[in-house]
Amino acid sequence: MAKEIERKFLVAGDGWRRGGHSSMRLRQAYLASTDAAAIRVRIVDDRDAFLTIKSAGKGMSRDEFEYSIPVADAEAMLALRVGEMIEKIRHAIPCADGDLTVDEFGGGNEGLVIAEIELPDEACDPALPDWIGAEVTDDRRFYNASLSARPFSAWAPADRAAILGSGG
Amino acid sequence: MAKEIERKFLVAGDGWRRGGHSSMRLRQAYLASTDAAAIRVRIVDDRDAFLTIKSAGKGMSRDEFEYSIPVADAEAMLALRVGEMIEKIRHAIPCADGDLTVDEFGGGNEGLVIAEIELPDEACDPALPDWIGAEVTDDRRFYNASLSARPFSAWAPADRAAILGSGG
């Protein structure tokens, strides 16, 4: 079991594209999402697959149990999902204070770009690049489970515009 | 992925206790149960643990994905369950035509005794011992997910009596 502490931000502009970084393609879906936990299947670059149980604790800190599984199992399990499949390109951005990733969503969440930083503890206050926008760690609309149940393309126009205006 | 074909029966009398058989203690709980799948954590004899995804297809044949996980993970995941934990002693009964098990439930399902036979294909018509009672394969009340959401002890007295009368 890993304790996961992460903060989420909107992304302001394209500054994060400067400089080299590695990218991977993620396809993922939820088998279920309850008050206590979310159960996720993820396929990375069609090559690796993982089954992950995340506790549904609010805020930065959540328990996470992750297991490597055969890709063929994961492909078959996608058919058992609730909500939409989530597709995104995840970019790993070099950062002094922690693992910083930028997720560019596709499919029903096209247009959404979210940065995540993983921290060693909740007290850590990292120096963030200038392209980091508003924090959305506690905004449930940006939970991946929410984005699969109600993708960005289905949001009200005013809500979409607010995000695209403050974000990218 | 395994294709699981099994039939379930009530148990009439104690005849199955004659003769030697091995037994193990199961503790299990559902992390979630949707229209498409049930996600189960199971701990066997406090020594082995498994995370299992079963598709929710009706009847005998269901897809099943099972992964061995650390017991400590499984113990922590029990706290993320929906419904009640299911406790049972599973007895493996020697049988010519397939793997026959008898589950003696405890906890909230105390009193319930269910036999299951796993078959090579749906056409197989096994010779069954005389202590096998009414078939309940398609009776959703006996799905383990149902027994965790609504344990036998919570059934209406008439329903309980009907089962105990025809079963044991």
C-alpha cells in the first residue's frame, strides 16, 4: 500500500511544452466508484496494465493499492466499466520539488489540461513553475472518476469557459 | 481470465459431513458491485489473499479475473467494503464429476449452507449426491454480493424458514 499525496492544478498556457520531457499514452476506466473507494483499470502505451484501488478520502492524501495485470485482462475489463473511458497523454515534466506531470485529455475530456505534483508529505510547499494555474485539488469535478461519469465536453458552457479562461 | 461455470444448490441434511474433506476459512467483502461487475477481496486462512473481478452476467457462466495480493493489503481493503463482510468455512467434497464445495456461512449469514459445483461446460449434467437440495443458481439472493448487502439474518422469517426447510 502506498500513501499518495498529490496536488492538482489547472495549466495556464503552453510553457510546460518547452524543454524535453517523456510522454505516455494512458487509457483508463473505472470498474466502480463508491463512497469508500474507486477501482480503476489503466493501460499504459498498450504495453503495461494496472488494477488500482484508491480510497475515497477527500483532499491530498489517499490510500492506493496498485497491481500489475496482463494487458489482455485489462482490455477485457474495460467492457465492465462504469462511465466513459478516459484517454490522456501524460507528460512527465522535470521539477526540483517532486514528480510533476501534465495530463492532456482526449476523447470526451478533450481541451482539459491538468498538472499534478506528487509530494513527500502534506507540509511540503513546492516551488511551482509560472505556467501552473489555479489549484483544483479539492474540486471533485476533476477527479478522474468524475471525469469519466461526466466528461468535460458535457459541462455547462459557462463552466467550461471558466476553466479554459483560467487554465489554458 | 477464466470462464467460470458453476451451479449452486441448497444442502439437505448433514450427509456431506461423512467422509474426509479439507476445509478452509474464508473472509471476503465486496469493494463494489455494479450492473457489470463485482469486485471482491478474499482472505483465505489468514494466509493468502486475492482480488477478484467477476462480470455480472446472469446464470452459470461469468468471466473472472483473479490476482494474488498481499494479505496486509487485503486486510486494509476490507475497510473500503460495501455491505457486510462474508465469513464462511468452505469444505472441498470429493466428487467424480467436478469440484464440489459446501459453504457453511457464519456472521450475518449464520445458518446458511450452500453447495457449489464447478463444471467444465454448461452442457455437463453431473451425478449429484443425495444431500444436494434445490438448485439456486439463478436466485440472486444467494449471490455473495447479495448476501453481503442483505445477509440471511435480515431476511423475512418466512423466507428464512423456506430455505431452512428445503435445505437443511
